[in-house]
Amino acid sequence: MKKGYCRLCWHQASQDARGQVTVLEPYPEKVQHHQLFFTNLQRPRQPGPPRGMQGRRRGRPRHPDPAPAHRPVPGWLQPPLFEARRDFTRFNRQEHARLDNPWLAWARHTAHRLGEAHGWPRGVRFDVGRALVIVLSSHVSGEVVRHSEIFPALRSRGLSVQRTVEVLAEIGVFQDDRTSSFEQWLERKLEGIAPGIRRDVEHWARLLHDGGPRSQPRDKATVWGYLNRIRPVLLEWSVSYGHLREVTRDDVLTQLDALQGSQRRHTLIVLRSLFGRTKKNGTIFKYPTSRIRVGQHEYGILQPLEPEHVNNSVAAVTKPADRLVLALVAVHAARSGAIRRLQLDDVDIGNRKLVIDGRVRPLDALTLYVAREWLDHRRRPWPDTANPHLLINKFTALGTGPVSAVSLTKPLRGQATTLERFASTGSLKRPSSMAPTPSTSPRSSDSMRRPRFATRTPRGRCWNRPLNTSFDETCSTGRTMKAIMSE
């Protein structure tokens, strides 16, 4: 409706006022009849594809695919006298663009192949093409393109730096001159420590991170946790000592006496690792952490989840991907790493099977429901993605890698019941001793099938219901569990 009149009234008013006036407001009041017609029976004025207001085709015409190209054959090269960095921020397409450059032609063809293989959308392909014109219009054989040169120019224009780097690395002209984040972090953490102590600690931290001839590299999070744990201790020792060989057993015990529980245990383990490495290198003569017992680690008792906390966590997940993650954790006790590694081939909808870390599990009705919901949602925004993983997002859909661990835990951040508690307690998981229900057993007959919303016996918990089902049931322990799985 527009100003109280429908579209047909305005159309009839325009027919009555044709050739008389340009303002139609008085004419809708005089409309007493409508000229009706059957759709798709009018003869088009201009045969062919639909056109816009001024005779142009609707939408931007499709750009032709880049012509096949190969690596340019290098000829005679003039060695540079000195290294000069280029400023791509001053690039002007009308003045500096050289579309006939063979390196640019090869890069555009390579970008087309990568886009087809990884399912890049049309906008990403256009942005990469614009970026390659900026970077490679004046490129000659023997030159390299550094990350520090292209980052300001592409970021200021809103172009994808990561996809452009993939193309440049594919053709072999990219040089990553960025400083490692680990190096920057290590430099900050070692600030304020005595030079003699810093030298041994830096060697130990790099060996943990990079590995050595007889040691495997540790995870970056492990190195962060180790150095963060003993940094206050090292700063206190740096006030009195200039080298780790001056630290005695009493100094270690003094630091440990001020700690309790897991903090004391973790600090002692890290100090053992540090002094053990320096003892092997020969920079210290005594092992100050010897004969200091770590003690037995007392594990906490798993407490049952409160129904209110479970309901709050279930209500917090609203997206299809988050609902699938919650079902995999609660029903199948899958860890976050295993969920991130799941691929499309691991979910067999037809045979009701699910493969988690090489183990085949039956696909229950709840997981089947949320898996279908996620697959339908996954197909809409990324129909051409080449990522084989089951869970993807807007960042990983253009590549082949898994999602980050933060994307799994973020929906339940701040909730009393997290994914780890779901997996450890298994409060939503059907007991393994329970016989398969007719909905999951392939040999059950139709006469033995119960209605989907039938009341269950108190033999075990049931989650084989769609997500929009509310239920109140008593489990085998006598507890009453209430949950609402709603969008």
C-alpha cells in the first residue's frame, strides 16, 4: 500500500492520466475499475533477456575467465645495486596499470584456478584481481613482493591481503618479512630479567617452541604457560642474582612455600624443566630442584549438572553450528579437537553412522536432526566451498582448514555449564548399557516402533527428540530432568 492505494490503483491512475499531468495524487480517487490481465501473456516490448530502466541489462555482465598463462621465461637480469622498497599506496590504475605484464597474466590465471578450487565468491575473486593489478603491474623477473609492502596498500583499499598472499606464494614471488608473534611475546616476557638468567631462559623457551635434536617441539600454549608461571620468580631472583647457577635449593623452596595446590605443582614442574635443560647445557653445576617432591595431584569429584544450568546453556546456543556442537559434546562426549577435525564424509546420513576420531558411532535422532539443520544452512551461504570439514565459517569457507577452538567455546562463554562439563559429566548422554531404541536399531519392525513423543520408561535418559520439544522425564537415578531445546 502507498498512501492508502494499492499497486493496481496507481497503475490504473497512470493509465488515465497519461499525456495530461505528471502528478498522480488526484487520479487514484477517480479510479472506478481495474484492467485485469493474465500473467506472462503480454508480448514483451524487447525480446531477449530482461533489461533495466534505461535499456541496460540487469546486473553487471559476467567477466570472461582469464586466458591460460604459464610462468614467464626469465631472460637476462640486471642485478640491483641496492635494495629499495616499493610504495604501492601511490598506485594509480589509470597511470600505472600494465595489464599486458606476463607475471600479472600468470597470477590472474593462478588466482582463477585457486578460486575455482576453494570456492571463492565473486566479490573475493574481483578483489584479488584488483590487488594483483596493483602489485604486479610493474613486476619483473627476480623481484620479490614483501608482506610489509603490500599490506598498507591493500588494507587501505579494503582488499583481501590473505587471499592475495596465497596467489603470490603460489607463483613463488612472495616473501614473508613479518616478525613472528612468538618472538615479540618472548621479547616482552624477558624484559627486566638479569642478562645471565635471561640467556638461559631464552634458550630454554626457544627449545620448547622449536624443538631440538632429541626433543619434540611443544605447543605454543605450553610455552606461554611455562614462562608466565615462573616469570615472577625469575624477576625476584634477578634482583639478587645474575645467573641461575647462584640459585640454591633453599631459594626454590622459599618460592614453593608461598604457593599451594596446582600452582605449587605447576611451578615446580616448570623449574625442573628449566634447570634440567641448563644442567644438560653445562651452565649450572648443581640441580637445585632435586629431591623436591611434587606430591600427588588430587583430582576433584565431578558434580552433577543442575537442570537450570543445562537449560541456560541449551538456550544460549541459537545458531545451527552451535547446536550441532552441543549435540556432539552432550550425546557423544566428543572433544573440541575431534569436532574441529570432523569432515563431511564422517557423517553418513543414510546409514545413520557418525565417525569421530576413527570410531564409528550410531547417529541418534537428536544429532541427526541438528546435523541436517546445519547442512542445509551450510549449503546456502557457501554452495561452492571446497572445505571438506563439517564445521566451517566465513573465514574457513574460502580455504581448507578447520575452524578455531574459540568458535566452539564462544557461545557458552559465561555459562555455568560449558562444553567441557558436558563432555566430562555426560549428563545428557544415553548410558552405553541401554539397548538401542527402535529409532536407532535397523532391525526393529514397524509394529514395535513407538510414537516419537511417547513417554519413556525410567531406564535411562532420552534425547532422541527434535529441538523444539519440551519434556519432563525421570531418569534411572530418580532425578527429574527438564530441558527445552528451542531455537
